[in-house]
Amino acid sequence: MTGHFPAEKQRQLSLEIVRRFGFDDTAWRLDTAPHPFAQSLSTSDIRITTREPEDSADGLFATMHECGHGLYEYGVDPAFERTPLARGASLGLHESQSRLWENLVGRSRPFWSWFYPRLQETFPGELGSVDEETWFRSINDVSPGLIRIEADEASYNLHIILRFELEQQIMSGLDLRELPQVWNEMMDRYLHVTVPDDARGVLQDVHWSRGGFGYFPTYSLGNVYSVQIWERLRADVDDVDEQIGRGEFSAIREWLRENLHRHGRKHEPAETLRRVVGGPVDPEPYLRYLQGKLATA
């Protein structure tokens, strides 16, 4: 869905959503950045950023994503403060939390049954005549594109595979002057899209410029972990969909805090996941989720 979605109105809606998720005005702040990120200085100083492109409402999902990171850090046991334990157990587990809140909650039918009337009220010119079903399908549309952080759930991991394979080539000696062209060729091969410029191509992410090689696979690991965790959460918490449909998220937040967040880095990442879901990493729940949600959409 395109139109004119002023940034200040997106910010107002984003804050309404994340305050329900657990954003605490006494300990958090939300700002803008060209590429959203989250950073905590302590368990009581959580800073997240978002982007608010005015030709879509995508800023809402960027904010939900970064809020997921913030909730992980905010939920660590304060007794671990000022020790190496007072952070998330791994980058992959961190991304599981951002992807869980962005996708499993924020792109779900119950969520928009609750929040879509508020969105329509804020943007009547763009969405007043658009029914909830059309909106829901638009935010879950499978349509490969240029930008990783705007990718649909089905094609998102192709962006990650592309970057990881390029990192392997870089480490094997690829001449970096050739990187933009190789990137463009792989985008055409994997996603069938033509890259118009480097800003929407090889330069779109901040990771490599700050030395973040090896980070990208954690997003795909996070996708896999997120659904494993979500399935266990749904087994333990009654009426998850009904609660989301009422705009109630405390039971979800507190289950995650109790079972994952509060432990920080107390355990190795694999052990942390095992304690939460009862076993090792398993892609099958994630594949079931995508098939169930998108195959008949």
C-alpha cells in the first residue's frame, strides 16, 4: 500500500504500538536513523532507532523490529548489570526476538484486527476505503525486491544467502572493486531484480563498512529460532491470538522474559535455545509457518 504517510504520524503510531509491547518511557528512547538499529548502555538505558519512509507505513515494522531487540536487553536480570552476562546470548537469539515481534506478532491477523482501525483513522486518505483483508495481504505480499529490511518473509532469506556467499568470496580474495558488479549479478540470479544503483545495492547495509562480517547469517538463524520459540510460547500461554487481538502483549513479553531474556549470557547460545524450546535448532517449525501462512494467501 503506497501513498503519503507523514513521518510524525508514523512515529505517533509506532510509539502507541511499542508502548503496548513494553517500551518504557523512563528507560527507553526512540530516534530516527537511515538504517535502524538498537543499542543498550545498560538494562535501564535502551535506545532504538527507526526509519519512516513517507511513501509507505514500513516505519511501523522497523520500530517493532528494533523494539524486539530492546525488550531482550531490557529483560535481562538486573543482577547481571555491569558484568558480561548482561546482554543477549547471541546475535542469532537477538534477531529471533526482533523478528518475532516484527513478523509473528506485527504481521499477524490478530494484531491488525486490533490496530488497523487506528491506522485507518490516522491515514484516512490512503486507507479509509481499504478493508482490513486488503491491508493484511499487502503487508504479507510475496514480491522479491531490492532492500533486505523491506523483504517479505518468503524471500528475506535469499538476501541473507547472497550476502553470506559474497562474504565467503571476499574472504577468499575477491577484488572489492568487483563487488558491486558481483552483487548485481547475484541479485538477478537469486531474486530476479535489477539493481539500479549501489545505494540500493551493495551499499544498502551498514554491516560491512563497520567490519560486521559474519553477522548476516544471524538473521536467518533468528528467523528459524523465532518460530521454535513462538511454538513453545503458544503451547504455554493460553489464548495468544485473542490477547493480541485485544492489544494485550504482557503475557507474551513476560513469558519471553522468564524463559529467555532474564538469563542474558548465563548459558552458551545452544544451551540457551535448548532450555527455551526443549531441543536444538530445527528449521521445520519455520518452514511449517511459512507454508501455512503464505501457501494459500
